[in-house]
Amino acid sequence: MNPVFSLVKSDYIKLLALKRTMLLFAVASLVFSVIPILFSAGIIISVYAAVFSVLSYDQASSVHHFYCALPVNRSQIYNSSYLFGFSLLFFLSAVMGLVAWLSSFFTPPDFTAGGLAINILLGIGVGIIYLSIMLPFNLCLGTQKARIVNILFYVGFFIFTMNHRDVLLGIALYLSELPFYLAFLPVLLLLFLFYFLGLIIYNKKEFKEES
């Protein structure tokens, strides 16, 4: 098996071992999935809980010492974190979308079919932006230092979402009318910019124990 896929598989195994920690976040995400204004926030909560709990576990356990004994290089370790994070983002977005759709059979629907699709796409877009910024910070600085950046990002996003719902809806509607590649082009540019900057820094990083 490709070393990158092997590392991703090990991350999913770690995630299963952290299932008790994930339970509270899972409940919050399921609640948020049926509330249009909080759908994107629910995706970020899910991604944060799953991806960064695993990264925090790795760094607290000094797993980089173990990786040094394996036939993998730093670029492969870095790429596996990205593949793990983005595979979870798309999986969790699909699950939350499914929950929102199923809920319409039991309660008055909060989403129209088009509205649900727009919220899923907006959630994926926000999730990509979130991972694009936070993955390099966590991998290069460590989860303890990056936690401050994460809090600022999440609190800022949550406050903006609650106070500027019409702005977000307008952006989502505008993007939905654009060709797919144009709507996601700025997001992808941000992703690649932070990816390559983070990769350069990570390959030169001197690993130290987190206090």
C-alpha cells in the first residue's frame, strides 16, 4: 500500500479509538445540520473535532519519532494529513446533508432542495478554507500554539455567521450562479498557497516536544 494511504488509514484507526471524545461533537453537528444558519458552523465543528484531535494526539505522543523509523518522508506525512482532513470534510458534509434531508420527513423542512445543495456547497467551501489555513498552522507550529489561531478563526466565523446571515446567503446564491470552477477558484488558490508554504516550512521544521 502507498505510504500516504497507510498513514491515512492509521489516522482513521486513531479516530475510532477517540470515539468517546467525538461523541459530543457528533451530537452538536447533527443538531447544526438541521439549522440552515448553522450548517457551515457544524461542518467546521466536525472537522475540527476529528482532524485536530488526531493531530493533537500524534503530537502529544511524539509520533514523529516513530515515523522517523518508517520508510516515509516528511512530505508524505504532510500530505497524509491533508488527505485525511479533506476526505473527512467531504464525508462529514455528505452525512450532515443526508441528516438535513431525512429530517424533512419528520419535521417541517428548513431546507428547500436547492437551499440544501447551496448550504452543502457553502459548507464544503468554508471547510476547505478552514483546513487550508489551519492544517499548515497545526503541522508547522503544533496544536498548542495553533489553538489560538483556531479559536480566533472559529469565534470570528461564528459571530459573522450569526450577525450577517443575509451576506452569507447572498454570497452563496451568487456563487451558485457561477460556473463551478469559477466559484471555487479563489478557495483553491488559497488552498494551494497555504499548502506549498506549509510544506516548505514543515520539511525544515525541527521537532520539539510540546509542553
